Amino acid sequence: MDIIDFALKMEMDGKAYYEKLACHTKNPDLKEILATLAEEEQLHYDYFKRLKSNPEDMSGVEKL
């Protein structure tokens, strides 16, 4: 497994973890925070996916 594949897996694992926690909390503020963290993991995944297909494309790195 190369480093990009590892990063992709870590981002999806993180997203699933935050989504699972969000489903199990009744606190609306915490639920919102966890949903935001899951969204951020998706953004990271999308970035690494794009980087894998085009290693020269560093656009979006400032948002990470």
C-alpha cells in the first residue's frame, strides 16, 4: 500500500468514526461538531484522491 492509499483509508475511517459517534449522541451541539469533522475528512479524502490521479495538482492544500 502506498502512502496515498494509506491516507485515503485513514480519511474514510475517520469519517466513518465521526459519523458513528454523531449517530450515538443526543447532544445537538456535539452532533453538529461531529458532522463537521466528518465533512472535513471527506474534503481530505477528495484532495488525496485528486492528488493520486494527478500528483502535480497541489490545489486545495491550503484548505486542509
